[in-house]
Amino acid sequence: FTVDSKQIYQHLPITEVGWHAGDGTNGKGNRESVGIEICENSDGDRRQAEKNAAELTAKLLKENNLPISRVKQHYHWSGKNCPRVLRKRKGGWEGFLADVERALNPTVYRVICGSFLTWEEADAQVERLKKAGFSTFFMGFKHDGKHYIRVVCGEFSKRADADKRTEELKKKGFDSFIVAFSGKEDPLPARPEPEIKETDIFRVIINKEQVIALTGYEKAKNYALTYYPHEEITLQNVRTGKSYKIQDKKLPETPKPPEAPVTDGTPIYGDPEVALEQAKQWAMGRGAHQRFIDIADTYWIYGNITGIRADALYCQAAHETNFGRYTGAVKPEQNNWAGIKIVNPKGDNAEDHE
């Protein structure tokens, strides 16, 4: 790159070797660094040229995710007295790096509308500002051994816009002041856990949807775990707004089928010996009712869960219901696919199969 007070030229892609560092064929300067030449011309503005070079340097650092420590002088690679002007001037190189730092973290103007030592006070100020029509955010500030929570009511790139905001706040009865911010701030103090009261109401949120609201944390938790043991559960305190994650969604445990009994007949435990679609084709070939063909999917689903052979159960249902035609005592509306009778049947009528 070549930079002067008015423009910047890029001569090569940054992925191409430029032979600019003077440290040899395999030197890291030539092979891995990007060269920036600051022009020296009598009709130019040297300070502006250096500022442009600093902004270009910052841009390249950001684009390539590099720290400012990776900025090196030509002298670093080959021992050449370059950049000559910056090296000659007292504090010249340090000043250039400061310009790069400012370009990396440009100054903005924040309007501070209160500094507080407790979150309760800070939150109360935010509510007052919200009612007055102002949006806010927080920033941390440490001073004289104390840790403050600052309420920021606007961030601006121009000082004039920040001044305008302070006037707007003043008209609404709020005192404020402006701080120049360049990206470095103290962390916020930890927000204390809100106290849970016995009278607090909790929203029971299942899979991100509220199903009920109950008074008391333990009552809400026990309700959720009892009725939704395998679902994602979150409780939200209506008073404080704080959410409590109880559990993530989990698959129900598949019951382990008992060991198959030794028998000379057809085993009912194990994998089916025919596929679902084969079973449907078999049923259609026997003139089965459509309801019998449709119920096949259910047999294969529960067969996978229980470990019982779906094809064996399906054949039994075909025998008991005459392929879903229900020509015996059992009626279709009873949904009794196995012909099972009640505990004390009186005979072989429909009511004996309820």
C-alpha cells in the first residue's frame, strides 16, 4: 500500500509476496507481512498522511483479526532506518500506534444519567427514564474503591448529538453528564439473585410455552415434573422476571423387554420378520378394511417401543377382527383389535368386549 494525505493505493493483494521488507527470500517480513509506505512530498499534509496510514493499519488488523502488537516497523525485519520520519521524531512511533488504537476503538460520547452503588437504585432510575420515553443501558465504573452502575441514556459519535440529549433530559427533570468512551470500560458488578417469596407466582413454561401459573416455587416445580417429566421445563417468577431452568427435554426411557420365553411356537418378542409396507400389502391382498391397513403404522411404532414383534400382533388382530371388518361380536367403535374381554364377561356379546 502507498498512502498520502489524500488517498491510498493498493498495489498487490495482501496474499501475494511483495518483497518489501528486505529480509531475504524466506524472511517472514517478505513472506508474511503487509507493507505500507507513507509518502513524503513537499505539498502534502504529513500529519494527515500518518493518520490515513494508521486508519488503514487498523482496518487491516480488524479484517485479519490481529492484535496491535503485530504492527512492526520496517526496521524490525531488516534493520533499515524506516519509517525514518516516525523514528526520528520523539515519540513518533508511539504516537502512530496511539492513532492506530484510536482507529481500532473510536471515541463515542455516552450520556450518563445517574451512577449508583446498588442494582435496586439503578433499576429504579431506568424505570423513571423509560416512563419519560428514554431507552437506556448499563456500564460499569470503578472509582476510589467503589463499584458503580452507570445508567447510560444514549451513545453518539458526535459530541453535538450527546449535548442535545442532555438538554432533552434536562427538560424532563433529569441531570446528566457526558463521558468520552473508547471501548474500554469496567465490568458491571454482579447482580444479586432476586429473593424468592412464598407469595411469588411462577409461570410454568413447557417447551417454551406457558401452560399454567402457580403460587410458590416448589409447588410449580413439583407440578411440572409430575405432569411433564420428559419435557423442557422453565419456571419464571412473575414479580422479578427471573427464569429458572428446571430441565432440558429428554427422551423417555424405553422399557427393556423381558427375556423371550422358551417356546416351540411363534416367538412374540424380537424384531418383526416383515416390513411395515409388506404387512400392508398382505392385508390389502386379503381384502382388508381400510381401517385395518391404517392401524398397521401404530403396531410398528409400539413394537419398536415394547420389543414385541409388530408382525405377530398384526396377524393376531387380523384373526380377531377379520382384517378389520369386525364380523363377530366386537364392533369397530369399541377399538378392540385383539378381541379382549372384560374381567367378568357374561358371554360373547359386544358388551363383553368393552
